[in-house]
Amino acid sequence: MVGNNDQLRKEQLKKEWKAWKKFKGKDIGLGWNPIKRTVDTSNDWWESRLNVVPEAQKFRTLGIDPEFEGKLDQMFMGIVATVIKHGHLLQVQSVVNILRMLTTTCLKRKKKKMR
């Protein structure tokens, strides 16, 4: 019985993840509001996306955290990671790109501290 519950939870999570992905569409570089825990963008964008995916209304008040989204991407479609850079969500397709991005960010922070 426990296995069935786990499978049902996984299926529900995948359904929510698919709705989130469909809702966001191909838009990249969307802002993330960590306090509201949702996409931070204009009302016009929200309205246009909700016309396409009405079941995503719940994401207006609580979205899928970018870090968790990256884990769901790995689980359901194999994307390496979703990261936040300068307040924007980015999907990174390879470990090399992740390492490059992290190295660049660390170097910039070190330079700022040295000033």
C-alpha cells in the first residue's frame, strides 16, 4: 500500500510540475520573488499565461521554487539544473555551463570584496 501512495504522490507532483512548465512556457529570465515564493513579473504577463493555462492560477500565490524546480527537472526530464542568477531563473543544460556560471559569480564576488 505504501508503494501505491508514493506512486500517487509522484504522479501528482509530475502533474503539478507539467502545469508549471506549461504555464511558464518558453519564457526565460523571469524574476523570482523569494518572499512571495512566485514568479515576479507584470500582471499582463500573468493574465496572458493564465489564459493559456487556467489551472495554473494557484501559482500566482505559490510557485515552484527554482531550486526545487531543478530537482523536478532532473527527475522528470533530465535537465541538469535550474539556477538563479541576478534574480532570474535560468535552466542550465550541462555541468560545464553550471561550473562556468558558478566560477564567474564567485570571481565577481571576490573582486567586489577586494574593493
